[in-house]
Amino acid sequence: MSNLNVQLSSMMLDNPIIPASGTFGFGYEFKDFYDINILGSMVLKSITKSARFGNDTPRIAECKSGMLNAIGLQNPGIEAFLEDEVLKINKIFKKKIIASVAGFSEEEYVYVAKKFNDIEIVGMLEINISCPNIKKEEGKFFSSEKNIYSLCREIRKVVKKPFFIKLSPNTENVISVAKAAEDAGANGITACNTYFGMAIDPRNGKVVVSTKKAGFSGPAIKPLTVRLVYEIFENVKVPIMGSGGISNSDDVIEFMYAGATATQIGSQNLINPTVCKEIISDLPKKIKKYNIKSLKDIIGKSHY
Amino acid sequence: MKSQVVLKIKSNIKLAKNIFLMKIFGYIENLPVPGQFINIKIENFFLRRPFSICNFKEDTISIIYKIVGKGTKSLSKMKPNKSLNVLYPLGNGFDLNDVEKRGKIILVGGGVGIPPLYFLAKELKKLKINFEVVLGFTTYEESFFVKEFLDISKLHVASIDGKIGKKGLVTDILKEISHDYYFTCGPLAMLKAVHKIGKEGQLSLEERMGCGFGACMGCSLRTSTKVKRVCAEGPIFKSSEVVF
Ligand SMILES: Cc1cc2nc3c(=O)[nH]c(=O)nc-3n(C[C@H](O)[C@H](O)[C@H](O)COP(=O)(O)OP(=O)(O)OC[C@H]3O[C@@H](n4cnc5c(N)ncnc54)[C@H](O)[C@@H]3O)c2cc1C
Ligand SMILES: Cc1cc2nc3c(=O)[nH]c(=O)nc-3n(C[C@H](O)[C@H](O)[C@H](O)COP(=O)(O)O)c2cc1C
Ligand code: FES
């Protein structure tokens, strides 16, 4: 066993490096850049029941130390995903993947989640209840502990694989939503999705992204999400995946000290397609330098 | 094969008002084709900036860019020998299959949409295909590469200020010269006007990009057949699939 491996729910990962949903396409966009089989696993773009174009463009904006996106869950829909994409992924990725599920009602989530039961390559699910780029009324549903509890109960009834709940950082009750998910049978928590943000072009006063409000990600959000992971760790027993502003091996180690069992790399993949490879090759040197015997030993260590 | 490489600036010179020609060189393993672009990392900016490949020779890639904001401003200040992290070659080139059967071919470029057409013109010349070129500029001060195109093609120029070529728009010229097939790149209004003429052709489109290689879905657009990513299935689109 290497000193990078971690046990994430039912998945034994070679390392805790996992590209985040929506920032890694369906994997094969990266195969020219490196052999993606070195990754711990990967989370694919969120899948909904029907195909979605997403929001109008521009749906990307540049920010200091980060970016805004308002993709709006563009995806081919579950049927097309299972028919076309799974085969392609199977050809290039030999490990288990994490499938991301999104929806607009409890029924839709359950419908999509269930479809992955017999898909061999899917090791577990991540339930994205936190896309900031959907309509307000649709989004509201997911900030209520009661609704999340019910959603997780329903998913638990039909889904055989472990599932994580990916939280929104944009509600005041992040911790209690995490607890509700755990109580209802979620196997883990992903903390967190993007933060609500906005950019206005000073040259003309126009809001840059078509939806106006968009999701802010990148290095600038790291301290905000480290704090969330730290607090969630104090309140739940299930494993946590940290996602927010990670760009190097030090960031990974920081998240793990805060309580993450594995870490997701998001926006950084877009501007440096080999970032995950660089982190994986740098981690052994870093933990040696910091006198860490095995990476799993530091999970949540900052709390003790 | 796409790759991430560190190349060096060979030269970075002003061609016209706010318009620069930058040559970057290094070990170029994957040869680009006309219509493809590169995505440049500029220090102090989070996202990369995409630019069409204007020319390619042995170990050197050229781009022509216009200063429109902070990123391109910063690019214009860079000196020779500085290293640049570049993703390339991205997107698909112009489809030149059966190009010899297309009848009379015309290349239509406007402003900083002109650069990829220069690379294309050189390629068509190499393939011994006859073609004519129509370039449009806003003003004489912003015109560039007229001599370079004259050297390799039959050229028509239009400018809005009338100080170079014919006063007016490229579409005014297009109405006067017969053609069967076009390749075009330029401002959206120009692309729409060329498309509207109704001949068959290929258009190079732009969209804000998060990555440039298909990972983020930031640059998607609806075509007549399906949703496509400008960076991955484009930036070149057939006239029949473009919906404006
Ligand atoms: C495939 C492709 C090829 C291109 N080729 C050329 C070229 O050969 N020559 C040239 O001068 N320009 C080209 N552009 C446009 C060029 O990328 C933008 O002008 C440049 O990114 C502006 O950066 P900025 O920081 O100066 O502007 P800002 O307005 O400060 O940029 C803010 C953000 O918006 C994006 N952005 C701004 N304008 C555009 C635009 N027109 N298209 C896409 N993104 C934009 C920037 O990349 C950045 O993320 C091309 C664009 C694309 C998509
Ligand atoms: C372009 C883009 C698209 C995204 N799409 C999704 C998505 O479909 N589902 C999801 O759960 N998260 C999505 N996210 C959020 C990321 O997975 C990640 O949680 C977030 O960006 C924070 O991490 P980062 O700072 O490392 O980018 C997206 C992020 C970006 C930048
Ligand atoms: S810019 Fe990311 S998919 Fe096209």
C-alpha cells in the first residue's frame, strides 16, 4: 500500500486526488495531457433526467484568483449518458468513477440515481443539491433540512451504491443540512459547491454573465471552504470530500488536516490540465518533507 | 494531440493601432492546421486567453491580437525571450476535404478575424487551389497584413473610413464578385451578413472560454443539429449548421 491511499466509503483510492464535477468533462478531454488512470477517481459532469443546454452564454467570467460560471447543468441526459458516454469512459479509465446526479425535484433525483445501480464503472454517487445556476424557486428546495432529509431517505431506498451529498455553501444552515443528510443515510458529504458571485464590466456597467448571478470558484474561495470542512467534520461521522480552490499539494494537505478524506480539484483543471498529475507526483515529496508517514493519518488531525 | 507547452516569445511588434503580431517559438511537436487556436496563460489572470494561429513555420507560431482589455494589454507589453505557457493546438481546423470541388472560393475576414485566414490562404496556395480574399477594416490605422495577403492572393479591401480599399463593408464587395464557397472569420455582425448571402461555406466562431479544450461546457452553442462546444467541435462551423 502506498502512503497516499485513502479509504473513501466503499472505495479504496490510490490517492485522494479527484477532479470535481463539471471541470473534467467526461474524462477523455484530458487523455491527451496525461494518463488519467493515475487519479484516485473522478467525478463527472452532473447528469439530469433530460438533456439540458444550460444557460445562455456568456456563462464564464474572469475574476481575480478565480472565475464565475453559470453553465446551468448542460448535459446529455441520463439515457444518452448511459448509452454513449459510459462506453467511451470505459475505454480510457480503468478505475471506478463517481457519478454526479442533479435534478429539479425529489422524483427526478431518485429516477436518475437509480439508473446507476447496475453500471459497473460507477463506484458511488455524488448528489449535487447545490448547483447555483438554476432558477431561484428550484434552488430553494435544497436549503431546507427537511427536504434534504427526505431526498436522502428516498435515494437510500433505491440506490445500492454509497452516495455523497454535495452541499451548497450559500445557505446559513450548511452544518445542519450535512447532519440531516447523514441521518437520512448519506454515506458522505462533499463540501462544497461554488459561492454566489457576480462580475460587472467597469467599462460599460454590464453584468458579464448572462444569468447575472453565477458560481464563484478558484483559489479565492479556499479559506471559506476549509472553514466549512473543518466545521462539518466536527458535526458528522461520515467521510468528507473537500472541494474549493485547491491548486497544489499543500492545499490538499490543508483540506485533509481540516477533515477531508479526499479532495476534489475543480477550476484549476481548466487552466492547467495537468494539475492533478502534478499534485499526485508532488504529494509523496511533500509528506516526506512534513514528516507525515501516511496521508490518511492526517485526516481531521487539526482538530486534536 | 493537444499539449501544454512552454514556448518563448521571439518577437512582439505593433502592426497597427492596438494590433500586435507575436511570434512564439519552441519545440512544436503537434503540427497545427489552419483554423485552430492556442490558449495562452498570462500572469496575474486566472483564465487563459484564446488566439487563432495566424501562421506556423518550423518551430514558430504567430498570432495577431488586438488590445481589447487587461489581458491583451498585458500581452502587448511582453518582451522577446519571455516564456509563455500555451495549450495547443486546440479546436478543429477548416475542413479542406473536397475543397478543389467547391468552385470559386473566397476568404472573408474582418479585423482580428483575419489572422486564421492568412494561415488558411497559405495552405490553399500550397494545395494549388485558386481563391480570392476580401478583408475588412474599420479604419486605415487599424489595417494590417494587406501586403502579406497581396503576395499570395488576389485581394479586395474594404474599410469603413474609406482610407484603405473601397469605402464600405466586406459584404458590399462580396455582392460584386461571384463566388461559390467561402471561409470567414470576423466580428459577429460581419459573419451574420456573410451567412445571410446564402452561399455555402465555413465560419469561425468565438465564445468566452473557461478552458479551450472541452472540459467546462462554457462555450456551448446551439447548431441546427445539436449543441456543440466552440472549443472542441468548433471553432469552425459549416454554414448549414450555424443558426444566428
Ligand atoms: C477561438 C478564438 C480565437 C480568437 N482569436 C483571436 C485572434 O486571433 N486575435 C484577437 O485579437 N482576438 C482573438 N480572440 C479574442 C480574444 O480571445 C479576446 O480578445 C481576449 O481574450 C480578450 O482578453 P482581454 O483580457 O484583453 O479582454 P477582457 O475583456 O478584459 O477579458 C475578460 C474575459 O473575457 C474574455 N473575452 C473577451 N473578449 C472575448 C472574445 N472576443 N472572445 C472570447 N473571449 C473573450 C477573455 O478571454 C477573458 O476571459 C479569439 C477568441 C476565440 C474564442
Ligand atoms: C465550469 C464549472 C462547472 C461546474 N459544474 C458542476 C456540476 O455540474 N456539478 C457540480 O456538482 N459542481 C459543478 N461545479 C463545481 C465544482 O465541481 C467545484 O465544486 C467548485 O468549482 C469548487 O472547486 P474549485 O474552486 O476547485 O473549482 C462546476 C464548476 C465549474 C468551474
Ligand atoms: S471553453 Fe471549456 S468547453 Fe469550451
